[in-house]
Amino acid sequence: MSTQYPNWHWIFEWSTSGTIHAHAVKSVYVAGRTKYQSYLIAEFEDLGKALVIDGKMQSSLSDEYVYHESLVQPPLLAHGSPRTVLILGGGEGATAREALKFRTVEKVVMVDIDGEIVEACKKYLPEWHKGAFNNPKLKVVIDDAEKYIRETNERFDVIIADLVDPQEGGPAWRLYTKEFYELVKSRLAEGGVFVTQATSPTLTPKVFATIYSTLKATFRHVLPYTAYVRSFEGVWSFIMASDARDLQAFKELSDVDSRLQALGVADNRFYDSETHRSMFSLPKPIRNLLASAREISTLSNPVYIPA
Amino acid sequence: MSTQYPNWHWIFEWSTSGTIHAHAVKSVYVAGRTKYQSYLIAEFEDLGKALVIDGKMQSSLSDEYVYHESLVQPPLLAHGSPRTVLILGGGEGATAREALKFRTVEKVVMVDIDGEIVEACKKYLPEWHKGAFNNPKLKVVIDDAEKYIRETNERFDVIIADLVDPQEGGPAWRLYTKEFYELVKSRLAEGGVFVTQATSPTLTPKVFATIYSTLKATFRHVLPYTAYVRSFEGVWSFIMASDARDLQAFKELSDVDSRLQALGVADNRFYDSETHRSMFSLPKPIRNLLASAREISTLSNPVYIPA
Amino acid sequence: MSTQYPNWHWIFEWSTSGTIHAHAVKSVYVAGRTKYQSYLIAEFEDLGKALVIDGKMQSSLSDEYVYHESLVQPPLLAHGSPRTVLILGGGEGATAREALKFRTVEKVVMVDIDGEIVEACKKYLPEWHKGAFNNPKLKVVIDDAEKYIRETNERFDVIIADLVDPQEGGPAWRLYTKEFYELVKSRLAEGGVFVTQATSPTLTPKVFATIYSTLKATFRHVLPYTAYVRSFEGVWSFIMASDARDLQAFKELSDVDSRLQALGVADNRFYDSETHRSMFSLPKPIRNLLASAREISTLSNPVYIPA
Amino acid sequence: MSTQYPNWHWIFEWSTSGTIHAHAVKSVYVAGRTKYQSYLIAEFEDLGKALVIDGKMQSSLSDEYVYHESLVQPPLLAHGSPRTVLILGGGEGATAREALKFRTVEKVVMVDIDGEIVEACKKYLPEWHKGAFNNPKLKVVIDDAEKYIRETNERFDVIIADLVDPQEGGPAWRLYTKEFYELVKSRLAEGGVFVTQATSPTLTPKVFATIYSTLKATFRHVLPYTAYVRSFEGVWSFIMASDARDLQAFKELSDVDSRLQALGVADNRFYDSETHRSMFSLPKPIRNLLASAREISTLSNPVYIPA
């Protein structure tokens, strides 16, 4: 096979109608269309193996740890002694993997709407879940997250929203609204912490800002943070929220390393004390954006990712 | 699923370094990398199901009949009473299907180097082969075409080169050289006719012209013709060659319909008397190109598709 | 400057939402946005200098003669002794250039809505107009074609619609409707012939077929023909229409060369007797498409190019 | 004009052969090819006005301040009382603009090889230079930076390398080698600080790491830092180097705001105390990359951006 020809198999991630992040596919593991979504697990030239859903890169082998450590570890650390964790979405199993690293954690419930994608992840993404699906502490529920959370009697120390972006017509936009956040809040145990991925503050600033102000209208303490994720070709954001925990104090934490160690979290590839400082120090333009954020996403007036 | 988003899964066919024909994939049937080539069978938004090899569209359900009727029927008709046919390449099985339409045909040998792709075509492209692989008149040989033709004792009435383009480092460039054409000529039965796909006279004119002059240096009669193939986003060319048959007379034929009927060829979707006129009437720029063609492709100085 | 990097400046021509023809720009002559349209005159790697309007390749130096000879010469030849010609659109000046080749032509009126683009063509496309804008037989009117044709008292031997495609919201879609064709017919002199570019029969078959059936509902004789235009990456169509001229007889013409000579048309690069045969012999799928064409484009139910 | 069509005018920034960042052009201000480089100043849908050189986004109105404040202010602040500044490259004039913000600065020399691009920036990028080109403290020299620095007798408090990436065959790759850094070091005044843009630690980690280790082999103190730049679709890096200044202490600075104020730098849009913390706290993967960096770029074995 000659290698002098430019690549011919591409995924276009449309950040906006005017920006495309295109990634060359080297080979395809599996591709399909479920009841809810279109998906592709492929080997990419620059990212290695990766999962794409509806044209959005979900995570790649090259840096899934950046995304998953960032999403999971700060809220569990902010809680301090989490025993029960609820994951909304999280199909790859890597979010569960991160939660299970904490020695205090006794039970993780993962609710994902798309059983077909969860099965594909189990089979094709062992480097992600690393056996988490076989961990007796993990309970996987294939169901609509909104329905599950409405009906459950349980309360959780930490709830993690690891969802696809709020795309119009997609399966997750309802899970970024004030109505849903109220529901989440009611299912947190005392001292509980919620976290959600919050899209990109630089690629889709309006969506990020709206998620922030919607959470701010729901919870007493709200703390946004960011990490650059190469697979997403952008800075990614996460927002923690809690009525009970003083997240501002958490932001200033300087002993992340020893606290992680105390909780049994070892072998981190991304999150540590200095990374913590980089994640929680927001550049001025993002602070300005948040300071002026006003819009609230509701079921009747939801925020959507731009098409 | 919302449909307002631009397509995200694309195949780039690089016609040249400055022209890309990009096709949106709707779903993937199968994709793989064989010892020789990379392939993809997918459903495309505009073309329907299609086979792509090394980034080159081979044929699509929307118009594979244009390509295959054009490649096969004129040389068999020019021969007049073909009994034996040798196909070099032709993995989809549609070239064999077309040859088997002729009631005089008793035996078709198809030699394709890539058994894995032939198996994929058998399984995923039934609309192409339409059972030809089960026809007792067809013998499939998985081998290098050059080796096969060198070693065979058989002679054939018609030999059809249905090969990928002469890509540097690819599996087929040797099969477009003078040395190979001499070999082919020696394996034609008396009155035999050879035909080859000859790339696009408009997208890769130099390659087309070189194949033409190489054949002209080998055979007494040479007749180029063309058909527009939407899947290739261009005019495609074919060149017949024969020492025995007066192909110029064949060009002027006005009773193609009745001759096809006499040979038992029915249900054509593309080739008929008026289509014949359109295929064999070459626009002036192509005639000029051929009139000035001089380069001969040889093993030591082969012609390649531009990268 | 290294040349090993893939091209970075591209024009995407969206044939459909699932097919892109992308062309690499080497340098930009001029680019702008008029009251009506966006335009770019650039040097392309494969096509040479070319004019792009609203993302649609209008013509390139590499083969503008294919398009312009095809559009203009057949209707003037079919008329036989054209003295007056009306061009609707035709900003590059090459349509006028072709009409002025006929020694019988005494007057050409060209009506183009976009004066800014006409000026850019005058300045940057001398290889197209070749001085036609200075020919005293040519009168250029900057106006809406529909308004002009409604208000003129003149009658023309040949009317040529050299317009951008019928894009929704664009400046030309009204000029492909039955109402407009009735208007055109009323402005033809006795024995007059109309011709329009009719989009691509293979890329936008529905639009082509609708233009055909709309013309058929308006004129006694209608004759479609095609030419492959590399710059458009497809087969292009033209449709002649006339109440007076028997276009079927014209189709069968075998002495195009001598007729062109008699009318003073020399130095053709595309159109001649054999090219005529290739243009007017339609492959079976296009004939089938036309045979089943039924839809009529009207102001209240117009046909649009797919977005 | 309808807006429902996807964008058609694109710039492909090839990060690697497997990753494209594509940006839609809305209109073109000017485009050309100089003796050294190809350039384009255009209005982009997402980035606003921007300068592209050889297919690489140089800076855009949407966030040029991120890049230019990051490149210039930390080294001037680290110096403490800079009077003379030498800028290598810096055609847009925004690097000079930032240096001139410091009240201690008496003289800025900017040496750019490409006079044609500097003129285009003066004319089309007033939002960048904001009149800096008319500031009597600025002296612009059109010359090769290497030649200039070799021949000058002057010494500078701060030297800033604001150059295009080290592209093979491009005009700047020599300016990332150990030989050049030795030359730079010899032209620093006592207490002087050097800074260079250092490509992206995430998109081209090997190049970033090599620049780092090359500087480390030349200077006593070396301090890398980063900022996410949307226009580059990635995290960008800068590296300061000095024999005299203790850059580790600078990294830990908590009173950036008051120090900037003392030096007369007001109205910053990006750089302040918290942004400083985000820039100088490197995530673990980047720290690991730097810890294992070994390669030195030299004239005989230079580092190049991947093609």
C-alpha cells in the first residue's frame, strides 16, 4: 500500500457551521445506527481508537483519561467520602472506572439509554472500561436517565452527567434544563455533589454559559472548570454544583495529590495538584463570559448546540 | 435524529491533489484491510450501496450497470460470438454477470488477486453479482492476473481488464504496461478482442492517453469509448483492442439493439443503439488528446495515476 | 516554499448535501459580495482561472469553451440565419463572444442583473470575452432579465438563458418557470429558437427533468442535449425549444462542420460534427428520465436546486 | 441570498496529515503570494478577520489578544523594567503593540523578512497594530532575522520570536535551532529575557518538546507556558529563557495585576493574575512530555512541523 496519497476516510466534526474538525479514519471496528443515535468505533490516524456518536467525538484512546479523570475525580474529591455514585450516560464505562477507583465507593449505578452502544463499548473499548462492567459494585441500567431519576427512591452522594451534547432532536437536551437539575438536586444525598460535562467554553460559549447559569439558579454553590481535550479539538468544561459543599474552598485546594492518595486513587495520568490548579484557574475571557451569563435553559426554552 | 446537521462521515476521492470528490456515508456494511488493499462497503447518501478500494469508488448501486454494461457488452458484441471470456479483476461479480448474459458464452474465468474482497462482494453485493458466483459457467481463481495469464495454456475470445487504477505501489500498475498487453494478446483466441477500463479522459487525461498509445503500439485495431459514471464524478473510458476485428466498423454500428437481442442480451439499463452512438462519438478535445498521445507505459517506465 | 503539504485553500461545490466537489485555489484575483450574489475569481490548481458565484463554479479557463460553444452554437445553427440574439445573464461575456462568431448576427443584447460581476468579468476574464464587450454589435443592459423581457418591444431570432441555477432565494429561480417561458416565447421572432442551460441530468436529475417538461408544456419542439464539463464535475444539459423549427431534424444533422463554416464559425475547440453526435445522443437513463418527466415549474410551485 | 446552504469557501489548516481544522471564509480582503510565503486576509465566519500564511492561521480578531498578550507580557514582566525590545517576525504589528504598552519601553525593533505581508497588515489589520506602526519608539526593519541579529551591535532587554512554525522549506525553521538560540543569547542585554512561540504541545508535541530541550541546552532558566487559542484550535505554547532571571520564581507570582499596573499596562483582555496561574500550571501530560524531552534542533538536524 502506498502511503503518499492524502487520507481518504474522514469524520467531520462540525463545531459550528463555520468550523470543521476533520479526523482521518484508518480502519473501522464497528458502525451502526441504534434507535437513538448513529455511532462509529474506528481507529483514527491521530487519536487512536475512538467512539463517535452522531458525528461528535465522544472519547479517544489518546486522551479519554483527560476527559474521564476531569469529569469524575474533582466531584468525588470535593465530596470527600463518596459511597454511592449515579452516572447518567457514560456508555464507554470509563466514567464508572474512575468512580470505582475511590476506595470509599460502595455502589455505582450507571443509567444509559442506548443499550446497543453500551454493548459495543463493552466489546470494543476494553481499554476504556478496564473490566468495570464486571465489577460487582457497578449496576448498569438501560433506561432513560430522566425517567430513572424521577422514579428512583435512592439518594446518591455524587451524580455525574456524562451525556452527549444538547442537540436539538437528540436524546439528551432535556437533561440540561432547570427542570432536570431540580430533579437531580432532589436525588442527592446530604452533602451531595453534582457534576455535568458542559460543552466547550470556547467553541460553544453560549451553551456553556447557559448550563452555568441554569445550575446557578438551582444550586447554592457552582464551580466550573476546564481541561483541554485534544480529541475534541478544544477546551472542555465541567461544572460542579452542590448545596452543601463549599466549592470555592475546593477550588483553592493545594493538596490534591495527598487527598487522592488517601482515597486510594493511584496511577492518575492527568489529575494531580498542579493539573488541579490549571483546571480551576479560568482565563479572563471565560470568567467574563460567566459573569455575564443570564439565560436559563428550560423545557420550554431549551439551549441547543448550534447546528 | 435531527437531519438539519451537515453530514459528518465522508469519503474523499482525491481525483488529483487539487480536486476532491467527497461522498457522504450513511452507514457502513463492512470495512477492512487485506494483504493488498483497504476497502469499504457502505451506504452513501447519493450513490446507495458502494464499494470503495483504497479511496477510489469502484462502483455503486446507483449506476454500476453503466460501468459494467459499458465495459463488457461492446467487446463481446464486437467479437460477435464469444464463447470464452477471461476477466482480470472484477471482484464485484458484475463483470461476470454481464458476460454471462450472452447466450454464446460457455465459460468465464475470473482472476482476482484479492480473495478477501471477492468474499466481501459475494456477501454484501448480491445486487451486483446477481448469483453469477453460483453460475457453473463461472470459474473464480484467486491469483495474480499477471501470473495467471503467463501460466495458462488457454486462449480466450474476449479478455476484460476490470482493474483498479495504475496506482504507484498498488496491485495493478503492471497490468497497464506494454509487456502485459503483449502477454494478453498472446492469450487471445483467433478473432479475439481485449478491453480495459482506461481511467478518466477528463480527470486523468495523461493516463488515459498513455493506455491508448500503449495499446496502439501492441494491437492493430484500437477503439476508445466513454461513458459518464456519476459514481466516479466523471467521464470514464474504455479501450477495445484487437488484431483481428475491424473495430472502426463496429464503431459505426447502428443495429446494436437487434444484435444484442440475437445474442440473448435483454433488460439492458444502459447500453443500446442510441447509447452506443453516444459512447463511440468522442468530443473533439478527447480526439485531439488521442491524436497527440505518444507515451508508452512499460515496466521500466510505467504510467501512474497522479497522487 | 515546500510543496509537500496538501492544499489548504478550497472551494466546496455542494452538488447535493451528500456530494461535494472540492477544488483547490492557488491564488485569488478578486472576491466580493454584490447586492445579489457572492463571487470569487481565482486561479485553481486543476481548472486554471475560474469564476465562482455563490459557491457554484460558473466557468473555468480549462473548459469554458465546452460550456459556451454548447450553449450558443446549436441554437444559432438550428435557426440557420440568426440576426438578433438576446442573452439573459451571460456575465462572463463568453456567450456573447460565441454569438458574435456567426456572420449573420447583427445585434446581441445581453441583460445581466449584476453589474458588479459584469465589471469584474470585463477586467479579470479577458480570455473569456476576448473583446466582445467592445464589439459595437453588443449592447449590455444591467437589469433584471424578467423585467427587461417583459418591457421590451423587440423580437429576437435566438434567446439564450445563461443563468445561475434555480436556487431558492437566489436571483434566477423565476427564470425557470412556465410563466417566464411564455414570456420568452412571445419575444421570439418568427422562426425563433430558445435555449437554456438546464443543470445536470445526473447530479440534479429532477431539476433537469422539470425544466424539460416545463419547456415541453410551452413549446411545440423541445430538444435536450448534453456535454460533460470538467469544471462542473458532471454532465451538463441544455434544452432548445422552438415552435417553428423542427428540432428533431436538427438532432440528426451530419454536416455540422460545413454549416458552421458557411456561417463563418471557425476555430471551434469543442463543437463539430462528431461532437454534435455525442451531444445529441442521450444515454438510455437520461431518455428514461425525460420520458417520465411530468412536473411543471411555476411561480407558485417552482423547482429549486437541492440545498 | 439564502443562508440554508452549507458554507462553500474553506481554509483547511492541516494540523497533521490526519487532522484538519477547516474554517469557513465569508469574504476576502486580500490574498497574495510573496517571495517567501502565500497569504490571505479574510473574514471568517467564526473567527472574524484573520491572517493566514501558507495555510496556517496566524491570528484572528476574535482572539489575537490571547496570543499576543501571552507572548509579550510575561517576558516583559519577568524582566521587570524592560527598555529595549527586539521582535523577530511579528508582521501584524500586535506584538509591537503589546511591548509598547509597558511604560519603561523606550525602543522596539521589529525585524520581519516579508515586507509585502507587513504592508498588507498595516493596511488591513488596524485592529491589530492599533497605530503601533506610527509610534516613534518602533523601528521596522525588513530583513532576515538571522542576518539582522548576526550583524547588529545592539543588545536588548527582551527578544521575542514571533515566527511562523518551523516548516521544512519555509522561511523560519533555522530560527528554532541551537545555533540561532546561541546568537539570540549573545544579543541579550544583562538581565535579558528571550521568549519564543513554541507551537502546540498537544497537536505537535515533538516539535514543542524539541524547542524546549534546545532552549534548555542554551539557557540557565527555561519556563514553558501555554494558552488555549481558539483560532489555532489548540493549546499554544510559549517558552521563556534567560540566564539571569529566576523564572521559577516568576512562575509562582501572585501579584501579576499590581505589577502590570505599575508598568502601565492597562486594559488587558486576557492576561491577569488568575490567567497567569492557568498559563503557568501545566497539566501532567505536558509536564511528562517535557521531563522526557531530549532532542536538540540544530542546523544539521533541525526539527520540522509534520507535513
